[in-house]
Amino acid sequence: MGRTIGVVILVLLAVIIAIISVSILLQTDDPFRTARDANVLLASFGVGMAVLAAGIALGPFRRGERWTIPLLLVWPAFFLVQILTLGTWLPGAFLLLSVIALVLGSRERSALPK
């Protein structure tokens, strides 16, 4: 029961964070008092996303749990959005690396005995 409540709380937090993130993008006025406020939000979100992905990669992905592949597709999607909206080349290298990692991980899973 406690784990279920924990899962519900975490999913609700994820939905709230997603709504807040999208609402910031859709606003016409700058919601931040200073550029530093925006930088702190972006930096903390990026570090949080990195820690979460590393935890998934080091645990369930490494153990071959299939559910991690669709979840980790957030990385290539994230980099693709950056390329399309910002027009920079660096996310392209990260996009390629993340796709290679997921393909290699999924190939290894298909070789695991069932």
C-alpha cells in the first residue's frame, strides 16, 4: 500500500512539473523576475533529469528491463527538439549517442534468455 501511494505521488508530481514546464513555454510575458531565476530553473531541471536517467541506466536498463527503452527515449526526443527549435549542432551529437546506446541496449536484451 505504501509503495502504491508513493507511486501515485511521484506520478502526480511528474504531471504537475510537465504542466508547469509547458505553461512557461506558452506564456507571452517572461514569468521570471531575473535571468538568474530562469537559469536556476533550467539548471536544476537538467540536473534532475540527468540524475533520474542515470539511475534508470545504472539499475533497470543495465539489468535488461524492457520498460526502460521507451522511457529513455526521452533523451533522443529532448535532443531532437533542441535541434529543431534552436538550430544548433551539439545536440545532434547527443542525439546520435543516445540512439546508439538505446539500440545497443535493446539488441543485448533480445539476446537474453526468456
